[in-house]
Amino acid sequence: MNEPILVVLGIFAGAVLIVAITCTRLGRHLAVTTGKTLLTLPRRAWWWLDIRITWRKTCREAGVSKRITTRKVRAGVGVESIEKWRDPRLKTVRTSAHAVTLKARTRRGQPLADLEAFGKSLASTYDAEAYRVYSPKKRSGSTILVDLVKRDLIVNSVTAGMPEPRAEWQSVRLGRTQAGKPWVLQIADRHTLCVGASGAGKGSVLWGILGGLAPAIAVDLVRCHGIDLKGGVEIEMGKPLLHDTAYNVDAAVTMLEDLLDITERRLAQMAGVVRSFVPTPGDPIHLCVIDELLVITAFGSSEIKKKVAELLGSLLARGRAAGVLVVAFAQVGDKASIPMRDLFTQTIALRLRSPEQTTMVLGDGMRDIAPAHRIRRDCQGTGWLIQEDGTTDRVRADYWTDALIKDVARIYTEGDESGPALAVVA
């Protein structure tokens, strides 16, 4: 056989082999994907059917339906009592591989609060791992959405990785929501209070914020100021990310005074020009991160507590417009311990010790909507996010190791060429 024919046959055999390998891999991928989908379909169908069939019975047994008795006079029968039920309307039931979302509307004359409290009964009736009650995007005074998490996607801890090399100052990715989606916390125009018992995972939130802002810190779009009243045990680990630090009460007061001066100067410059601050390199957002807030708001001397309440209250009331923001961490969040608590515009409640603590931190009626006291002790970093518009979501922050904190601090402050700092964009 001559050489050209051998070449053609070789090329043909190679092409056949490549096609065979490609089809095999594609077939395996399709088989796995289709198999997973087919496996979840019966489960999802059962969830949908179970709720549709038992909705009215569940409503009646939980007391959110109303029974009405009317009397009618019938010829030859006399007075006859007729009973009718008025039930909340189940508008839609949507399922996913791990959750069910119900959309329900109140019956006539029923307050929306009845359905909001009904979420707890729905979770126990339909054996949900967790639940969330919230309003639809198109606000309604009679309709709510209830997420029933049938398979908890955030029960397992995830270790954080290097932040994306983008100088993002408006928000940071901290972890995952209960729907399995990225948990992105807004930083711009927000003062954030994070409350959790000892060992609840506040450090994961703190370093998620500082580490996530590292690319913006590198180009001076954000300057972070750290107050750590445990003597620097926490924030010393990533100190290069911080513009300045305060490890005792006197230094903390001085830092708050300096930040208030920045706020007042900026507001004077902005008056009549702009109403909200937009950072630029060299004229950044100032973010004050306070660990162990109670040391200066609850446990200090009366003089210190009064001074801090004045400084921090003024900073919280006026700092947002000037781009001077506060992120504070505490173990207890009641009004007596943190007098300026209501000035924080979003709250993260990690594991709390009791239903009373949940009410004190999140407000009346929230112990059933956002039950932070029911978070398991071994689920560090898990909590409930309450935003300024009242919306809630269950979230879990990724875990930041000491080595990662040090690496991020070194790469984004020293320009380490071995890391992703080269890709940072302003």
C-alpha cells in the first residue's frame, strides 16, 4: 500500500478515535445530568402534590382558616345550620431540587401577620430543615412567599478562597444563602451590626468583609480602620489591610473622633454639590470595623460610654452620605448594651442563646421569621441577614483560615507578584 493511502487512513482513524472519546465523555456527562434530574423529579412532584392536597387541612388545624356558620330555613326541614370554611389561598407552589416556595394570600379580613407566623407551622408540618418568610418583589399587603428548605445546602462548612481580583467597593461575597446562591453583602450606604454568641462565627464575617475588600483597599478605594478591644487578637492577623488600628478604649475614642471629623469635612464639601459620596483612588470610603463593641458601649466607665454613644451615634446618623461606614461585632445586641442599635441599617444575627435574644437583636415578631436561636452550635458562620427594608435571608459565611488571611493581606498590600494582585482593576 502506498504512502498517501496510509496517511489518509491514519488521519481517518485518528478522527474516529477523537469523535469516539468526545461522544463517550459527552454521553457520560448527559447521563449524570439527566440522571440527577430524573432522580429529583419524583421527589419534587411529591412535595408539590403533598402541599396541594393538604393545604386546607393544614391551614385549619393551624388556626389560620376561619369557620363560618350560617342558618337557613328550608321548607319541610326547618332551620338548618350550614358550615363553611374560609382558607388562605395557595396561589402557587414551585419546587427545586432542595426547596419548595409557596405563594399564599390571606383570606378576607385576615391580617398578613397571621400568614407570616404560619411559616413556623408549615416548616414543621412539611418537615423542612429551615424556612424563610418574605414579601414578593411586587409588594402586597395580602400576599407572602414562604421558602421551605427541604435539603439544607449550607449545613456543610466551606473554606474561603482568594477574593476575585476586582476593586469592588459596593459589596462583598461572604458565602452562600440557604438557596445555594452566593451571599453578597452590600457595603456601600450601609452600617452593619453582626451579633452572635461566642463561637458563632463572627470572625468569618469580619474577614469575609476585609478580605473581600482587599482589591479595593489595594487601589485606595477603601480604607479600613480597625478597633479590636481584645488587644488585637483578631485583626492583628491581617493588619496590613487596615489603615490604622486601636486596641484599647482611649485609642478607639480617638479613632471615632477622627472619623467624625472626616465626615463633617466631607459633608461641608458636598453641601449643594452632591447628595451621596462616590469614592475615587485617594478619596476613599472609610470603613470602621469594631470587634467586641460591648467593651466601649456597655462595660466601660460611664464617661466612656457617654462619649462613645455620642461619637458613634453621630457617625451612624451622618456617616453614610459621606462614605464613612461602620461594621460592628458584638455578643449581645439588646438596646441597653448598644444604645445606638437602631441606627445600624442592616443586621446579621448569628447563633444566639435564646428566643429572647433573637427578639432583642432583631425586633418583635422576628423570633419565628428569623430564628437565630435555633442555629446549631456546629454551624459556625450561619445566621440571618435582616436588611433595612425588612427582608430576611438565612446565610452562611465561608471560613477564613489564618494562612489565607495572611496571604491576602500580603498580596494586596505589598504587591506580591506571585498572587492575583496583577489583575486588580480600579
